[in-house]
Amino acid sequence: MTDTTRNFWGKLSRDRAERHPLVDHCADVAAVCEALLRDTLLGSRLARLGGLERLGPRQSARLCVLTAYHDVGKFAIGFQNLAREGRQPRVGHLPAVFRLRQPMFGKLLDALDYQTLTSWGFGDGLFCSTIAHHGLPFEDYDPRRSLDEGVWEPVDGLVPLDGIRALKELTKQWFPEAWRPGGDALPSHEGFFHGWNGILNLADWIGSNEQFFPFSKPGDGDRMDFARERADEAVSRLGLRVEPFRQALGPKPPDLEAMYRDKKFKARPSQEALLGVEPPEASPSLAILEAETGAGKTEAALLYFLRLFHAGLVDSLYFALPTRTAATQIYNRTCDAVDRAFAEGSRPPVVQAVSGYLKVDGIAGRILEDDRVVAEDQGQLGWDPFRGWAAERPKRFLAGTVAVGTVDQALLSALRVRHCHLRAASLLRSLLVVDEVHASDEYMTRILQSVLRRHLLAGGHALLMSATLGSSAAAGLLQQAVKGQFPQPTPEEAAALPFPLIRIATPQAQQEIPVAAPDFEKQVEIEMQPWIEEPQQIARLALDAASNGASVLVVRNTVGGCLEAQQALESLSRGQDDERLFRCRGQAAPHHGRFSGVDRRMLDDLVEEVMGRDREHGPRVVVGTQTLEQSLDLDADLLITDLCPIDVLLQRIGRLHRHQRRQRGEGFERARAVVLCPPRPLSASLRENGEFRGGHGLGPVYLSAIVLELTLRELQRRRSIVIPRDNRNLVESATHQDLVRRFAEEQGGLWMSHWNHTLGDQFSKKRIAQEVLVDWTDPYLELQFRSLEKGIRTRLGLDDRMVSFQQPVSSPFDDSLTFDELKIPRSFVADDVEDELRAENVESGETSLRFRIAGSRFLYNRLGLNREKAA
């Protein structure tokens, strides 16, 4: 290779003073790809996507050659001019290929020896999935706008096509097996093209890391030996090569007794049952664990992962939770479990995969202006830039060895957003655990089904957990693993299913494993009160109970209802000084989602302190929204809750008498839930067009009046329930689609109109989901992102906006805590307001913050964020 060829640069230093030769960068990325295919499960996952059991050595070598070609567009003079002040023409390296016209495009293919590549099985799909490695498909580089051939014309001794030919000759030295004639062709499956694009993205990110791959120096020879050494170190130190971790577990994975001996941890039935399941080694598997809230599902999932990890069936874990709060709580427990399972010095990195957080192995970090990461607490050990690599960017979260985050990160891997293929390929290595799965959101369910279908198509393993999963929803999820139609159970069949229950599905079979009933059952008295519109009545009930020593949890369906109850409490009590009220740093406060990140974390910790497992006995009233119903380990004596669907209600009841406790408030020794209902029949809130508008979240939040009506009737009929014995019948009686339809048909009139309306809404959400999904069975060449990406969300109706402050502002609870951005509900700002929101006229007081956006004023204080009424 001539010095002239080395003059093609591939990477520039931040100050643009140093250049890394393009051929050396190609060697770096190709060496990483070689290590990933050889030393991780990504090679076998990619093979399964191509319809193979495994990739042969020649197929793997040919993929490494394609990796070396991923940046051929950088040989274009138009790209090289980007480092030359004032030189024209200029063009990015992807448009330099995708917008190139004939005959120049044909000359580029000849330089690559396209005829030989074709004999390998290389075609348009594989070509485009190789070149489009920056997170978007080639369509987003607009091939209709052709480039002038001048961007490829030789200049100053640089001959682009000669550079490509020199790279081709180097690949013959680096990967000689690839160029030997014959051998199996590369797969032509669409899933293979999608998966390959994601793996190549991952290899490029790692191969561009200057900590592993420093720029070459003048006079350096062939890069490949050095690149292979660094690639081996990279995949090991980043936690992608997991064999050392696997060996550290010893001859068998730890069990419950070994993991929790010093905590006197007694195995629960669902844990023992799940750990008795033998996952099929030769097949992908989908397991669903249905068990009551507090059944120990988290620990069961972590031990299930260790079994699969020890057996070599997975390389990593992604634990997906419904909320950021839940992810934070489970992250701490996961760190503890990993510490117990692995000897010190051999533990895989544990990443907190939540945007806005930066944490690995329990150590928090912060990003400096030069993009370096340091430990947030200087008293801690320094930040390990290798163990923390996956935590430093949300797009890399799923590449973590053990990662705990929200389900949104997993769902993004199936949506038409930038780097979805990187996320998806990284996830293929993992046991995907999704907690709190339920059926109340058609849009999210459809996306989750797509994630599972892709994961299982590649031979992966997944575990779903729920206390309230209806049989119809379960059947739709299990369908992703089973070839052929999966039967939907009738209401009678569904009601007859045992609870708790484990179901394991593979492409060949499905197995149901009943779980023994727990030693402790919880009887809950249900009281119905028509007070959903009467915050004073709610406050009186809560304060009276607190006066008798009870810890009271009040859960409202909306932030508005939450604030009404909070203000009523304060007006009927001694105000903020009343010790019965939940307080944060001396100020009475509710618990909902309209707080800054620093304040929300503080509120979460405090609410668990005063209402959690280890709380002291004593009166307390906590008012909140759905933020209290999942994942927080709360233990109330009395629950007061707005009417909601039965599966959601069971989640809320899970916070009532959650732990066995010797002392409770007087008269609250038995669990009691007060359900707040409208003073009028639900039918009075049905409109002629079928819409349901009952106020307090009945309609806007919980769309189906029929499910709510069936919930009401079931509760009125029972007046007390036993958990977990009644879970199955309760959920099926109010949510089974056959029973919902049957009710509408029997009632007729407005109820039938409403059923048709909700059915239309469900179809609409499924259609929206279908439009934004990336289905790996669809042709890669037909992907289109450009017109969609901006409006795509993982959850419909939660399109919050983010407002930024020019200077950090103080928390209303603690002036030593600051934040510089705040979420604002979409409904608070007009649709035509620009996306980048900046606070104006900021007035920061000791316990409040006022600011203006697009003519509207906002107040942020101990009650959270609200629009401020005009004087």
C-alpha cells in the first residue's frame, strides 16, 4: 500500500489536528466485528436470522470483509475535502455512495470486485445494510438527488478508486478465508440484513473508540495485528465477551439459598417453580410468570437469568420496567444480586439504563464539557470508562452486560427511529425481562409483540411477568413464540386457569406449570363510595384513619384530582405542620409525575421511607397518582383509590398490607380499600358518538366504560376479595374481550355505540403502531424513516415536552439541589410552539419558580408544575 493511499483520512481528532488513515479505521472496525461474531452470541443470533444454525468460518470472514468496506464513501474526494478549508465539492460519505449516478457507481462496484462479492451472496439488501451504518436506512440519504461525479474525481494525487482497490487487497491479507472460492453463500433473508446492520453499527461504535483504537502514527505498518489485539481487549473490557464472568459462577449457578443466606430469605412458590423450569437449549423460549404483587418475581427473574447465562443461552440481561422509578428501585436490587452471585473482580458491569441517569455498578457519573465522564461523588472510586461505556449514551444502553431500565428502551429497538437496529442487535444477546406486563395499552402491546417476535426469531429468550395479565393479552404474546395459530381461551377456559402460573412457549410447544399457593393470603374488604368528585370527603376519611394511627395511601387517576385531594387535606388539617401529612424537607407534598428529576428521586426515596417495608408505625397520608401503583415497595394500612380497571386496581391493592406487620393503625388490622366512584351511573357519561367522558380520568385515561362497569359490578357483588386466590377470576370477569362484547350486545344503545368506538380506537392504535414499526421480516430496502421519526413515541398520549433553563434553578425543597430542564405535558403548550422550549422571564424564589413559555406562565413549587392563572 502506498503512502498516497494512507493519505485518505477516516477519522479526525476533536481539534482536527490529527488524522487517522481510513484503511486503518476500516481494519479497526473489521477486527471488532470479527471478535463479536466469534466471541459473543451475536454470531449465532445473526445465523438464526438467516435461517442457519451457525455461521461457517468463511461466511464470518466474508462479513468481516464487508465490514472493512463500510466506509468506502470516505474515499470520495468530496468527503476528503471536509478536512480541507474552503475546498469544494463537499459531501458526506453515505450520500457519496447512495446518490452516485452511473457510470461512476459501476466503477465503484468494480473497484470493490462486486462480481466476486455477488458469488458470496452479496446483493442490494446486504450492500445497503452495510453502507447505511449511521442509524438510518439508505432512503434517508435521498438517492433521487444525484451527485455530480466530481466528488469522486482524483485530485492532488488522491485517486479514490485506487484507494478502494488497495483496501480490497488488504482484506485479502486480513481475511484470506473469505476470498477462497466456493463455500456457503451468505443468507438472503431480510432478517439477516436487518440484524447485520445493527451488528455493524455496534462494531463501528466500538472501533471508533479512541481509548481502544488510538490514531495511527506516521510510519506505522499494517494495522490489522494491532487492531485485533485492541478488539479483543475492547470486547472483554466492555463486558461483551462474557466467558470470564460465566466461569466465575463456578460449576453451577447460585440458587436462592446461596444468594440470600445472610438475609434469611425464604423461597416463595413462584420462585421455586420458575427455577425448576428447564429452558430448551436448541430453541428460543418465551416464559410468562403470573403471580401476585409481592410474590418475589424480581429475584426469580434474576436467578432465572443466572441459570440461562451459566448455560451459555444468553450473554446479557435487559430488565425492562414500566417506569423510571421502578427501574431505579430494581437497579439497586440487581446490583446487590450481581455482587452476591459473582466473586469480586469477576462481576459483569451493571448499567442503569434510564435517560438522565449515568450509573454503573452503583457508581453515579457525570459528563464533562469535553465528553469525559467522572464519578459524581469524588469520594467514590473513579469512573471506569470501559465498564460504564454502555451507560454513557442511551443508544448504547442495550449493549450493557446487565442493564436495568424502562421498557421504552426495548420498544425503541422496534420503532423507526435512528439507531433502532443498533439497539435491536445489542438486545439479541440478552434475556429480555419485561415486568408489569398488562393489556391496557393496545399501542404498546403491539410494539412489544414485534420486539418479542424479532427476539425469538433470532433464537433469543424472554421472560414476561405480571400480576394482572388477562388471558387474551397472554395469548397474543405467546403467539410470538409458537408457530401457527395460538388459540384464544374462552372466558370459561380462562377462568379455569390456575393462578399463580408459569407458561413456557417455544416454536414447537407450550407448557403450563401451576404454582403452589403462597403461605400468606390477603383478604381485602372493598368499600364503594360515590366521592370521586368530593375531595373534602376523601380528605376527611384519610385524616380520620391517620388519627387512628393508620398509614393511608390515596391514589387518584389524574394530577388534577391528586392536587384537589392534597389541598383539601391541608385545609382540613393543621396545614403543612400537620405530622399526618407526607412532607418533603418540611413541606407538605403530593407524589406525581410533574416534578423535576432531582425532586422526583427525592420524593420516591421519602415515600418508601415513610410507607415502605421498614417504615415505623405511625399515622401518615400520602396522596399521589399512578406513580404510586407500580414498583415502589409501599405498605399502606388503608387504600383510597379512584375507580379504575380491575387489573390496575389490583396493582394499587398490591400496595395495601404488602408485608406482614405486627402493628397497624387501630381498626386497620384487616386490609381495606375504599374505591371512589362517580355519583352517577357510568352510562350517564356516554355520548351519542360512543365517546366516554366521565371526568377524573374515566374516559381520557381509562377509555373503556364497559371494563369499568364490569369492574364495578364485580366489586359490588363480592365486597371482599382474597389475593391471590381471586386474581384470575377478577381480571377475566372484567377484561376478557368476549365478555366485554357480550355486555355491549346485551345492553345495546349507547353501550353498543361505545363498544364500537373503543374497538375503533383499538384498531387505530394498532394501525399507528404498524406504521411506525420496523418489522425484520419486511424488506430492508423498503424502510422509510425520514417522514416519521420526529413524531414516533413508545407510548401514545405521553408526548411530553422538555423546557430548558439558561441557568440551573433550585429545587423548592432544597436549594442545594438544582436542575436545568423540566418536563411539561403536551397539553400545556400549543401544537405550533417550537420543539426547543426555553424558559423566559424566570423568577426563582426560595420555595417556588415562575417562568413563561410562549405567552403562558407556569408555577413550579412543592405541588409540582402547574399553569399559573392570570391575575
